[in-house]
Amino acid sequence: MSLAYLAQETIETTTTASGYGAIGYGLAAIGPGIGVGIVVGKAIEGMVRQPEMAGQVRTTMFLGIAFTEALALIGLVAGFIF
């Protein structure tokens, strides 16, 4: 195999795979979106049930959101790498 042939294959594969990266990131964003919705919904339920714990529940909610959003960022980076 010549070097020119390998370079041409890489260019063709890269242009085709770039569209798949966008689809992959779109699919990777679905999970964290659902996760954030669940975390916020459960936190609101907890605040309604025990209003005196609202401060602690809110802090825990933001930690859960941060960890869930980290998955979306990993999906974004993976889309660029692969």
C-alpha cells in the first residue's frame, strides 16, 4: 500500500465520519438531558415534602446536575476524537 493511497482513504473516511460524530453527540446528549430532568424533578419533590431541607436538597441537586452534565461533555469530546 502506498502512502498516497492511505492518505486518500483517511480523507474519505474522515469526511464521512464527521456526520456520524454529530449524530453520536446528539444521541449522547439525550441521556444527560433526561438525567437532569429527573434530578431536578426529584429535588423539587423533596423540597415540597420537607421545605426546611431545601438548602441541602438544592446543593445536592446542583452536584447531581454537574455530574450528569459531565456525561454530555464526555460525549462531545468523544464525538471529536472518534
